[in-house]
Amino acid sequence: MARKPRLKRKSFFVDERVLRRAKRALGVATDAEVIRRSVERIAEMEEFWRFMKRSAGTLKPGNIRAT
């Protein structure tokens, strides 16, 4: 079961144009949601790239079949 996120209030400056672009890209309505989702995605991508670095060179050719 997923843990309920623990939210903490923060204050920072953000470029409004970049914020609007991120809102459209993520399909969210509020500034707070775009910030939360962006930070979550960055953390997920960092975890993915750590996995990719650890597993580099471990797959042999032919292990993955195209469907």
C-alpha cells in the first residue's frame, strides 16, 4: 500500500512562463500540483538512471525480443 505523502510548505521563486509550460505538459491545473509532480518525476528519473548505470553491460544480445 502506498504511503500518504507528507507535505511541507515551501516558498520559492519560479519563472511564470516555465510554470505554465510545465502545467500544460503535465496536464495539471494548479501551480502546487505542477511543482509536486515535477519534483516526483525528477526523483523517479534519477532512480531509473542509477539502475541503468548499475545494470550496464549485464544484458546479452538477444535477451530482449521485439514484439
